[in-house]
Amino acid sequence: MKIIRNPQDLQREPSKLTGFVPTMGALHEGHIALINQSKNECDHTVVSIFVNPKQFGPKEDFTKYPRPENRDLELCEKAGVDVVLLPDASSIYDGDSLTICVQGVTEMWEGVHRPGHFDGVATVVAILFNIVRPNIAYFGQKDYQQCAVIDRLVKGLHYDIQLKFVETIREPDGLALSSRNAYLTPEQRSTAPILYQTLFTTKKAIESTPDSTSKIAEYLIEAKDSLNKHGFDVDYFAFVDPTTLEPISRLTQIGRLIVAAKIGNTRLIDNISVVL
Ligand code: AMP
């Protein structure tokens, strides 16, 4: 496995089908699922590990974000990754002179609670795509709105890159794997699966009364109340169109439930599909 710190040293392999998995490290089975899918579908797999300062707000956890570099490299090696790109911020950004802003889908949900976050994501992903020039890029559905943003980015900039959005990997109790789960105290960790359980119960409720706008509105209120009672501080719990992410009031074909909530200082996000 090659470890490349300077993006200029990355040798592209135009004759090989290249799969790319961008990450911020602190790798877990969720990341490994993306890597495995790339390994299955491509000849050459590149993983980037870059804690992107541009996507963190001033009060967010950039400095305390976990950076277990040796462990991450071991996991990549074990997973059969061909190249790990480990750049520092100065080799990615030319000062602060460039920001790529995807409009529309970034202006709701995470975009409201994390101003500037998606500009940071779109900018780094656009730059990494130009460095790596992959044929296929892999992202996790756990960051559902991020998938929508990257989709618009690729279409808007006419990247010749196929996107694959991989299903969320969960703990046996339903909690979505996340590098930020490491922040949870044992007590918070035992509460955290309620987030997914609430998504699941609400999904089932909506699927049983897809036409009833009043009942669906009630289910959403009940879900928020229940999460608040369990000690979560809910940023949003919403039923949305799976493509535009605009709120919807009934289920005609497919919808998505999306949630963001804090337990203590740790902010968790999750989502689930709702199908007629
Ligand atoms: P991150 O390192 O958190 O930026 O995540 C890197 C990639 O892994 C993103 O595309 C995430 O959506 C994806 N990812 C994170 N957690 C999971 C999970 N539990 N299951 C599947 N993919 C995930």
C-alpha cells in the first residue's frame, strides 16, 4: 500500500478503474464497507484521510476530532487499499481563495444548523476529485444530505465520475457507526440507539397511514417529544422528499426520515427510507 502525503506525488492509473473513498479518518466498519465495495467494483482503490478544517464551524470539534493515524493505516492495509492519500491543509488549499458553493439542497437541515459546512465539503471533494480523478466515488448514506450535495456537485461541474451511495452500517443495537460515537459517555452510549429506534417506529407508522397528512404530522411531533424526553436536544426530525429534501406531508412512493440531535455535546445524525 502506498502512503502519499503530497498530492503531487499521487500517480494516477488511467488504465485501471479507480475507486475513491474520501474520509476524515478514525476509520470504522462504515468506512470499511465503502472500501470493500470499491475493492469489489474497481481495480484500484484510493482512500483519502483528511480532517478538513473548512467543513467545521468555529465552535465545532475540529481540534478534538480523533486522528488515530497508525490505526487507520493498518485498517487500510488490511482492507487491501492501494493508495492512502494523507495530505495536510496547506497542500490541499491555496490559502482561502476558493470556495465552491452548491445552492438549494444545502440551504436546509444541516445547512441551517452548520452554516458553511457544505461549502467546506463541496470545496474539498471537488479538489480531491481533481487530485485523484476517480472513475467511481463512494459515500455513505449515513450523511444523507451530503450525498445530495455531492450529486449536485458532480452534475454541476460535469465531473465524469459515477457516485455510489452505500447503506449505513450500524451497531447491533441500531446506532449508526460514526467516528463521533467515541465522544459518548457509557450512559449516553446506552441512550444513543433510541435515535434509530425512533426513526424506525416513525417509518413503520407512516408506512401504515401513507395518505394521512394529519397523522404523519402527529408522528413527527411524537418522535421529537419522545427524543426530548430521553434527553436528546433535537435540531430537526423531518419527513422529506428523497431527492430535493423538501418536507413532504404524505407518502406517495418513497420518502426519507432525517434526524439530527445532540446528546450532551455530541451531535448525531441519522436517516431511514420510508417506502409505500
Ligand atoms: P467521515 O470520515 O465521517 O467524513 O466519513 C467518510 C465517509 O464514510 C462518508 O461518505 C460517510 O457518509 C461514510 N460513513 C460514515 N459513517 C458510515 C456508516 N455508519 N455507514 C456507512 N458509511 C458511513
